[in-house]
Amino acid sequence: MNGPLAYLIGLIAGRGHILEAERRIIIEFAHVQESLNRIPYCKCGDMATKKKGGSDLICKGCRSVVPNTAIKTVNQRESIEYSLSKGGVIEQISELSDSDDKISVRTSGNKTMTFFILDFESDSSTFKSILNDFNGDSCYDSFEIPPRILDSKTSRTIKIEFLNGFLDTAGKMNRGNWLQRPGKSRYGRQRGYIQIVRNWNIPVQLCNFLKSLGLPVQTIRWGHPHIVDGNQIDTYDKGPQSGFRDTQLKFFPEYYDEITLRIRHQALMFKEMASHNRGQFSTREACSAPNNIPVSKIRAPSPEINSTKIPELIRGVNIDAYWQICHMMGCKQTSTCFAGSTNKNLLFLTGKESVNLNNAQKERDVKRQDALDKIIDREKKNAAKKAAKPVTRAPRQKPEEKLYEPIANWLSKDEKLAADEVTYDTSVQTMDQYLKVNKLTGIFPGLADFNQKPDVVGLRKNDGFVVFIEVKAGSLSLTDLGQLLGYCMMADPDRAILISPSGPSGELALMLSSVPGLLEFGAGKRIQVGEWDDKKGFMDGGF
Amino acid sequence: MVVFEMAIKKKEFEDSVTRWLENHTQKKYGKTHDVKILHRSYLAKDEVLKKSKYNHSNLLFAPHFTVVLTRKKDGEVTLILVAVYTKTIALKEIGELKLYCRMANPVEALMLSTDGLSSPVETMLLSKGRDKTALEYGNGKFIEIWRFDAVNDKLDGTNRIMPL
């Protein structure tokens, strides 16, 4: 295996989808916020932060007010687009593509996600080897680290390239993840993390892998309800699913010097965080599990403890510490400790062996019941408060209505339509009625029985050209596309556009990238899906 | 109160559809397939599909019902998608199920409703052969639209509403 292939396998393991029939790989690069803040510094050299709810930046060292101009930002989307089209990522992929095994590459996406789409032409041996690496699985939520990466004969350079790819997609270099620690000359210890979604096997595999390379891991924040929402506030306030989140494997970047990130802003933030920490701290703060679990940390059982979202190995188990999940999922470090333990049950329950198992179990059962009783009492009080509050409803509004006029103006220019050839009156009356009222039925006979209400319509009279635009205020969903597809199936317009200021949701964008046939209608026509920008107009997502 | 009654009606309707689906799919496929019925399950995350090696990762949606048919002799997985409504069916709902079908290519796709199609949609489907063109989703398969009798747990009548 060569470096570029190991890098690609890392990208896939982090956020890839493998579509075997299409011989296609799609890699997700998330950019939920358009810009990320870099670490702001005071003139004295220490980090500055804002207090919760405050507007001023305050230096953690000299406590003086630091101007907001100290906050420098990076544009994530632009950085990703650059890295995928001209920068380090495409350079790596280009090395894999040759005349015998050609890979064509393109990008699509929306405001919060960019998809890097690789199509393997002919009967690709590279693609076959990748399929084999991931054991026929198709999505990052079930991938494991391929055996040939883990193999002891595989060189360190190749292993690091795999990590480079994994970190470029799943790594988060977010300055907000710093820890309260006094350093030698500045405050705060910056942490990066690897974000893992819906995959319960790979966090521990990855942790074992990093440790085998001498790269320390600080902790794993599992997306388990007992870890994410131990006191069950969100579970009751926002719903039972809020106890499930991504899993985060946290590390201090100063120990990861060998890592070379190819997404431009990731590399910048990574370097900045490592430099912030370097030489400041005398301890590695590496995970030292299994650790003592004090009685004060005992959690009430979550109502979701038996959810099928939790893997069978852990389902139904009362979890009080992150390392208990790690151990059950195959942590080598805890396994070594447990192998030498004389009372494994006690060690799992308490993290130590110096107490009596029965007493510890009883004490913890009582504490667990107490914690549960407290939650039940709290929720009874909350329910009584809610019942006492009168419910007031705001009048219903269609927030997309204010977009109709600018979109109609854009369409008029784009298709060179006269003022009376573009309308959004059809959003309040059906198309057939509109045509009758305006005596246009004869020019557009195909719409004579079309009794629906597209938001914005273009009707060019000289050649009977018809455009439908469906406008939404929020992210575009499959349901929104279904609505426009319904119109297209019935009326067969010449052009159809689905548009919103946010563009397609991440899920819709991924589906459109995976199944290009989704947008087809009529004879060889395609619905266009994209973003509305007040200055630029319609920006086609390129699906 | 109205919202509460609607929720009860929907729950009873979906329970009735579940009973019919279990019966229908066991009769039709039970000898040759293992049958599993999923209710409002997000297919990309579904554990049954994840374990089956069915290419599920781009199925980022949750149909009202999904029947997972696993052929006993070779483990091949196919799906039946079912959308259910306690009101008349609108055009966007047909469009949405058609998109599901384009992605999952089910062996059957059904729309079941207590009240059938909304009249504007029925009018359009009845003309220009749209009942066939709009409801076809691949290799001559059609989304079938039926009225459903929730009192007796069965399809209402012997003929579907669409396609004709």
C-alpha cells in the first residue's frame, strides 16, 4: 500500500460512503458553521476568552479587556473547496489515478457539508481493494479500521497517512474544547477531538491504534445517554433521543507532530493548538483507565438504556464512567488491568479492588435509586409548572414568501422573460385558474388541468417555455423535493428548480450525490437543486 | 382535543395496517423469505438492514412501514415500502414515495389511506395516462394506491384506486 491510498482509506473510514454498484465513493466534509474562530490572544501572549453571556474578550493572564479584532477567523467551506480542488487532498488522490485505473473527481454539497465524489472508471483494482478493506460495508457508521492498516508489518508512515485522512474528515480542531489548566506561561490547554458518528466499534479500535503508535489519548466522550446527559435534563426537556450524540475521542495535539493535515484550515488550527500547548505542561494527562468511580458519580438508569441504538454488548448496562464502555468494546489498556485482577466484577463496578463487592453493589444500588427518585421529583415539578402556564400560539407565517419577489426577478433575467411572464400569484391560486384568469390556457395547454400552486412560475409566451420554482425558507428536504417532483410528473415543465437560502440539507445532498437519477423527470430533464443568495441569485448545487 | 383524537385515530389506523401487513406478507412471502416489519424506522440507521449487508447507507429516510424480506436460500434482501394516511393523499406524498422507490427499488410500494386521493390529484392522475407515468418507478413496477378498511384490517374493496 502507498501513502495516498492509506490517506484515502483514512478519509473513507472517517466519513465515507462506498457505493459498490456505482463504483463510487462519497466523502463528507462538514462545515456546520461557515467560519471558525481561531484562538484570540492578548498582547501579553496569553489566551483571551469571553465569559458566558458576556461580549468582552478578557485575557486569561493579565485580565485586561482584549479588542474583538483579536478574533481571527477561517472560512471552513472555502478552505475545504480549495483543498479538494487545488490543495493537498486532490494532490493525494491524483497520485492514485492513472490511465489504467482512472478516478474522476467532483464536489457537490450545501452550506453545511461538501461532498467529495470519486468515480472509479473501468474495472478498478483500487476500488476492489477498498471494498475488501471495509468488508463490503457501505457507510462510515459501520466501518472498522482495515486489517492491512493495523497489520504490524505495515510501516509507521502508512499508518500515519491513514490517521491524516481520518483526522481530515472526522477531526475537530475547535478552540472551544480547551481545558482549564494553568500552563507555564499561559492559561488553558487546547484539545482536539475525533468525532465519530453512530459507530460504536471504531472509537476503541482507533484509541488502541493511536496508543500502539505512542500517540496519547486523553479520554473518550461516548455518545451514550449516561455520559451525555447523566442527570437526564435534556432527555426530559428535549426528548429521549437527546441523550444520544456523536462520540468524541479527545487528544492533546502537541503529541501529534507527525500528523500532516491536508484540509487547509484543519492544518492551520491544528498547528495553532499544538503551538499553544507546547512546552506549557509537564503531564501528558493520558487516559489511565480503569479509574476509581466515586459513589457521587453514580447515574440514574436512563429511559433509553435498552435502546437498540446502543450496541447489544452494552445495552441494559448501567454505565457510570466512560472507560466501562471502552472496556466492553475492547480496550487493550483496561483488558490488561482486568487480566491481572482478582475480582473483575468489583473492578468494573468501582474501578478499584480495595472494597467488598456486595457492600459496593448495595451502596451503588441505593445511590442509583436516589438519583432516579430525584429526577422523578424534578420532572413532576416541571410538569406542574408547564401545566400552570397558558399556551399562546403565534400566527402562522410562510417565511419563504418574502423570497418570491427577488427570485422572480432573478428568473426574469436568467430566462430573459418579460415582466408579465413571471409570477408568484400561483402560490395563492392554482395554476389552471391563473391561466384562465390571464387568458393563457391556449398558449400553455399542457398546464390546462394542472390544479396545484407552484411558488414562482415563468411562462414564456413565444415558445410555451415553462419554469417552476419551489421555494423554501429552511434546509431543503426529501419531502420538498417530492413536492416539486409531483408537480413535474403532472405538468412536465421545461425547467424546475428547488431553492432555499440554506440549500439542501446534508441528508438530501448526500442522497442526490449517491443517486443522480433522483432528479430526473420527463424526457431527459433534471430538477435543479441549490441555494438562494441575495447577491448572486440561484447557485446550482451541481447535482 | 381534536389533536388528541387525530393521534388516536392515526395510532389505531397504523395498528390495523400492521396486522394486515403481517398477514399479507407472511402469506405472500413467508415460505421463501424471513419477514420483518419496521415501523417509522430510519433505514440508514436501522440495525436489521445494517446487519443484512443491504446497501442502506444512502437511505436517509424513514417510511411509515418498511417490510424487510430476507430470502431464505441466499440471504438476499428486498424491501416493501408502505405509506399510510388518515386523510386524503396529496401530490407531494406521491412524489416523496416515488423518491423513496428510486433509491430503494422495493418489490412493492403501497399508499394506503382511509380517504383515498385528494380530488385535485385524482383528477390529474385520471387524464393523459398519468396514473401510469407518474406512479411507475422502475422495471414496470408501480406505486399502488389503495383505500384501507381499518375496522376489518384489510384493503377496502378488490380494486386499487390507482393505477387504473
